[in-house]
Amino acid sequence: MKNEFLNQINTYLPSVDYCSFRFVNKYTNILSVTRNVLEPIEIIEDEGLMVTVIHDGGFGYGATSNLTREGILKATEEAKKWANFSKGNLIHQPTPPINTIDNGKYFTSEKDGWAKESNKDKVDYLMEINKALKSKPAISNWGASFRYNKVETLFTDTNGSKFRQNISYILPQLIACAEYKKQIQTRTYGGHAHARQVGYDFLKDSDLINRAKVIANDAIELSMADNCPNKKCDVILAPDQMILQIHESIGHPLELDRILGDERNYAGSSFVNLAMFGNYQYGSKKLNISFNPDQESELATYNFDDDGTKAEKKFLIKDGKLERPIGSFYSAQRADQDFVACSRATSWNRPPIDRMANINMEPGDSTFAQMVSSIEDGILLETNNSWSIDDYRNKFQFGCEKGTLIKDGELKEVVKNANYRGITKEFWHNLEMVGDKSSFSILGTANCGKGEPNQTIFVGHATPSCLFKDIDIFGGES
Amino acid sequence: MREYFEKITKELFKNINSKEILIVNFDAEESTFVRLNKAKIRQAGDVKQISVTLSLLNKEKRNLKSSIRLNGSIDRDISTLIKTLNYLKRELPDLPKDPYLMYSNSIHSTSVSEDKSSIDDREILDYIISSANGLDLVGIYSSGYIYTGFANSLGQTNWHANFSFSFDYSVYNKNNNAIKLNYSSKKWDKSKYDIILDNGLKKLEILSNPTKKIETGQYTVYLEPSALNEIIDMMAWGGFSYKSNKIGTSPLHLLNKKERSLNESISINENIKDGLSPNFNADGFIKPENISMIANGEFIESLTSPRSSIEYSVTHNASSSSEYPSSIDMKEGIIKSNDILSTINNGIYISNLWYLNFSDRNNGRITGLTRFGCFLVENGELTSPINTMRFDDSVYSMLGTNLIGLTSNRDLLIDSGTYEERSTASARLPGALINNFKMTL
């Protein structure tokens, strides 16, 4: 059926310099149980098509949910009109690709498909998790949810390219809040970090009941804990905080469209400039960051981006040195840079822009125990709950759900409201130890916002725990 | 579009039996988006989208909902929706009862429609591009209709059609300092656009002075309405929600519990009457025209959804399930525009704040950064731009003990957000003068 549709719309391609049709079908299913009560189940089905036209020095798009012949031709006319209007007024006159993709494919590997399990069984599992979360009276609020997303893309263009991709991912979310003396502390699992391209079997094998008990106990312990101290010390960031640090202070500043100024009115710019690529020392020699669309089960693993560029692993930072930006085929033309397959759109109704895909920290050679034992005075920080960085990606402040003090090489008491702040350029030079494969975790966030018109997209990050020297940490109101 | 909506609902309701209730939520937009960088076009195009959410309820208090994107061709869409409805009917009996299920059963139909717009997007863009000749202008022009509909099988129908355009942009100088501007309205008026741009360019001239690096510490600051809006927006992350205050995750839960208070000049309403968003919620309840959430520094009333009203046995005020405000209205103060700089005397004038988040949510402590058009004020005059600074301060300080006062002028800020669809949220706010505002990095 999909091949038939692709062949059918192929016949609607207009006679212009270049045109692509990108059809997207998105299916979302969200099941939430809050304080033992099932919230209304959400099922969202969305499909439509974007027509992109490059013609006679102009560029335009038309997007429609009307998938009849008439609807697609109308959207094509709109795209041609905008291409005509933009001629001579474009920031960059794009040169379309010349290569072709011959029936390309990518499919997420799901051992147990989402639909195989009934709504009732999923709800029963969430109810069980709720019971485990509310295992103690001190828990004041709790809940659990599963979100499933499937994104199917069909692409065809006037070069004769065709490909089909099916990306599906699952995000479990658990929350437990505990109250002590009118102060609430929250622990979560999932949330911003644990989205992956997996089947329902992954949820069943994840021992979420036990995780629920752990975060409930953590929340209670945190509610009675002291505030994080204010001082400069060594910090270990756990993978579920590392991903935020990589995302905000490496991923975003390396996006080429920011460096070229497209995002200056909204998501911001970057301290990185074009002259830095190939020679700027971004961090210590322990820092190795890759654009890696090949990592199995990671959130943004795929074979093609939304402009039809073939995806492959490339280093962005090697031994601390900046090698290349996160720039798509078209952005790279504007900046005379190497490109990666990062042109991505949230759906059929938004044009693709430069996006992170899987931006990963390569594993190092230190075990977690070696990192802890090397610290005289420090803190382990886990699970992001607050993020803020300036529009040039310099001054950041991040908060974590849980801090655990480290004294003389041993983990000690837990502290609440643990925050840290710094400046990107200095921070990555303070990277002292990088965890080995034993702490390497494949994680991802489902909601990265950027672009005008606005778009959210799923982004993968895989990383081990890492140790940083001389970081400013501080707590909440005393 | 309304006729299409009514045809769909009519067909759907024919398939509902006496034990079932069907709620139909309709969202559609016809939008033009043109993105600019350096006063040139970066991306330009049109988006047409229609979606419908079906919520099927039965008298045993079970419910299930499904959202579908539609084609716009009536026969095909009705067929798709009937298939979806049949799926809901099959799944519903297996689901547990929903003790917090509530829907409007008092029929209250409403309609707000606007005349067809006469603006010409391409003409406007020609003018914007030509008048920006030589300027480093970056931003987004968006325009078009937004349609929102509600109907239930009990006989209620609500319709809201709204046309607007928004040009949200900034102009940069050679030092990479910028001024942020916005012109949003229903009718394009070239002279109004010119005035906004000209006033912005005057400020940009001061931004051409050498940047002064300021140190961390406490400053007297003026927050323009758009900067204050960022702080109010953070307060709204659960702050006005009944449920969030009840479970304690609200950043204002201590205000709600009367443990803390704000300055007595702080009064904040949810003013649906003068806002742009529809006056009905997704369950079909009609929102009050005005809700006083904070008055004279004290918490008065939360936004309470029908679900919360059952869970906590309280009266609801037709809030959405998120219990998030959509039409903030903050009472003005007495400081005249001409007195702002002399009141600051020595301090910082902040046009915009950015990327706010909590550093201690329990205690309403917020961090964020200065962005666009922020100036040093020396001896009552704007003198030079400042470097980007991070603040970290509590709402109980900023809008409590350290608040000098609010301005007598207010700005209507129309949300230019376009995640999934164009936003209809708005806020009407004064500016705020604050002492001892904490800059930390």
C-alpha cells in the first residue's frame, strides 16, 4: 500500500529544477495512571505531505493534510508560488542534490510490537507501578505513563530518489514526590532521558516496579535531606545529567544554522564561529563527541535525513578538538563546511532545519568506582530537573534531582536542590575522567524545541558518567 | 470551515446510542510562515491542517479519545472518523472507570467568527524586506486563520474563528547586540509597523556604544513588560493550577498556603474576555470572563479543571486540563514611563529575559538570562549595552519585598509560539522596577 502511494504521488512531481515530496504519518499513544487513576488514554494520528520546490533560483514549500491528488497539486502550486516570490530574495540560493537513493529503507527493530499488548494489560502494568510508587505514606504524589510514537516517512524527488523509514520509540515516565515540612522533593525515571527505539518487550524487561520503589525511597530521603552546599568541588555527572550537558553546551552550539544566524530571533546563536572548525580546542583531550546515527536502539538512529541525505557516523569533536558542525547538506553549502545528515523536521507541516540526531560521548577508560575513589571532596549529580543557558551557549546553570556528597573517595549523604553553573568554554576543559563502557548508557529526549515556525523533535544521546574538576555547586533557599 | 465542521459532527452524532456521549474537538489552521535572516528569505511556505479529537464516554464513566488529522474532503473524512469511532466503541468496555470524568451537560452554544481578512502576505513581505534594506533583521512572519470548534452529542456547539498575523523579529548591529520587536494584529497598518521599527532602531543606536561588562551582585533593574512576562510565565508552570498547589509541586504553593506573600501592588487575573483564546474548554464548559488569581499580593483563586473539581471536591472554573492560564492580565502600577530611568537612577534596563527555569521550585526561585536590548543606566540615562548576565532570584523578592513598583502603561503581548499550531495565548502586563535583583554569573 505504501509503495503504491509512493508510486502514485511520484506522478504528481512537477516539472521544476528540483522538487521533493515528504509524506509523514505519526502515531502517538499515551497511557497515564496518576495516583492510581487512569487518565483519558490519548491516541493521536497525524499524516500529511510537504512539497519542497527549488526552481529558477527560488525556494518554497507547501504542506497539506489533504492527501488527495487535488490537495497535493494545490500544495505544489503554493510551493511554486513561494519559490517564485523568494527568487532574488533568498539568504542562500540552494543547489539541489544530484545523487539518487534507490528504494532506501530503515525500520526500528521491535521484538514485541506496541500493538501486540492490549490497552488493558498496559494499564494493569501502570497500576502495579503506581502501587510500588506509593509504597510509603510519605509519598504525596505519584504517577506513571507510557508514551509510544511511530513516525513513518516516505520520500520521493525529481532525482528519482525513494526511501521509506519507520522509526518507533517508547518513553516510560515515573514520578514520585515526597513532602516534609511543606517542602516537596521529586524523583523521576524516564522523563527527559529514557526514550529509545525499542519494542514493548523493553518495558517488560526494565523492572519498572523496582525502579518505582527506588525513586519513591529517593524522594523521601531527599525531602528530609540538607540543601546542597555552596562551594567549588569535583563533580561526577551521571549519564542522565550528562545528556543534558552534552545537549545544551555541545549539541546546540554546533548547529550550523545557529552559527549562520537563522535562530537569532528565537533559539539563539552560538559562541562557535566558522573559523573554529578544524582547530579550536573545545575541551580536554578526553572529550570525544560523535554524530552517530548508527547506534542501535538509540532515539535518532536512521538511514536518511528529511532532505534525503545518507546518514553516517562522523566525529564532531576528537581529542577535544572541534572537527565539524552539525550542518545539513544545504547549510554546509552556505558555510563551505562538511555536512552530516541532520536536516530534520518535526512532521510534514514544518520544513527541515539543522538538528541534533544522536550526539554521543564516546566511552573512556575509567570505571565509576575509580572516579569516585579519586575524589577527596565532591558530589555525584543525577537526573536533570532544571536547564538554562544563554543565547550564545556560554553561561549555563543546571539543576539535578539528586546529589550525593563524596568524601575521601566514598559516596556519603544525599543533598537536595543540587545545582551547578559554569561557562561552556571552561567547563569542558575541566573534563578529567570519562567513564568506560560499563557506565555507557543509551538515552534520549523526546522534546527538543527550536525553529521558526517552532518544532520539537526527538534527539538521542549516549554517554558514560564523567568527572569534572572545580565546578561551582550550590543549593536552594535555606 | 464551519460548515465542514457542522457536517462532520452531524454525521458522527448519528452513530451514537443513548448510553454514549460523544465530544468532538476541532482544530484547524491555514497559515503562511516566512522566515527571514539578514532581511532575506530563509524559508517560505504555507501550511493547511485540520484535526479532530473524538472523546467517547459512556454512562458507566469510561472514556477514551483519539485525535485524527483530516484531509478536508468531507466524504473521506467522515469515513475515517466513523472507523475511529468504531474503534473507540470496541475498546471502551475493557477500560477501567474514570472516577474524575466530567463533561458539560448544560447546553451553552457560542460562536465567534471574523470577517474574511483582506491582507496580502506577499505585499506585506515586500514592504518588510524593502524597508529593512541594509538592516540585519531576523525573524518570522506568520499569518492566517485559526479555527477552534466544540460539539457534543447532547446538542452543544461552540465555534471560534480568529484571523491574525504576527511579525516577530529582531534587528542586530555590528557588535551582535540586538533589539527584539513584534507587530501582531488583525489588520496590517504600514504606519504602525514603521513606528515600531523606528523606535527599535533608536534603541539600537545606544546598543552601538561599547558594551560594559558588569559584575555579579545586586542591581536596581527595570523589567520591560516582555521581560516581566517571562517571570510570570515561569510562575504559571503550575503556579495557578489547583492540582499543582494541592500536591505541592507549584512554585507558588507557599503563596497559596498563605505562608508567603507578594507585594500588595501585584494583582493577576485570567482575563478571557479581553484575550484572544476561545472562551470554552475541551470539555465544553464556558470559561468565566475574568478570574482573580492573585489580588493585592495574596493568592485568591486557582485555575481548576473539571477533573480536579471531582478529585478534590471543589468547584471548577472551566480551566483546561493543564490548568495553565491563556490570557494573563496584570494590574498596572503608578510609575509613569517618563519616570522609569530616573527611578532606576543607577542600574540596569532589561528589555528581555530568556531561558528561565527553577533553581528552587519550592521557594519560587528562578534563574535565567538577559537577552536583547539590555542597558546600563547611569545617572538616570541609558548609556551602554551590557554583557549577558544570569540572574537567580525568588519571586517573593522580585515581586515581593524588593519590588519598587509597576508602570502605569501596559503592553498587550501576543504569544508568537507555533509549536504544533499557532498559539492564541496573550498577556497584558506593565513593566516592573525592582531593587536588589540578583545577578549571579
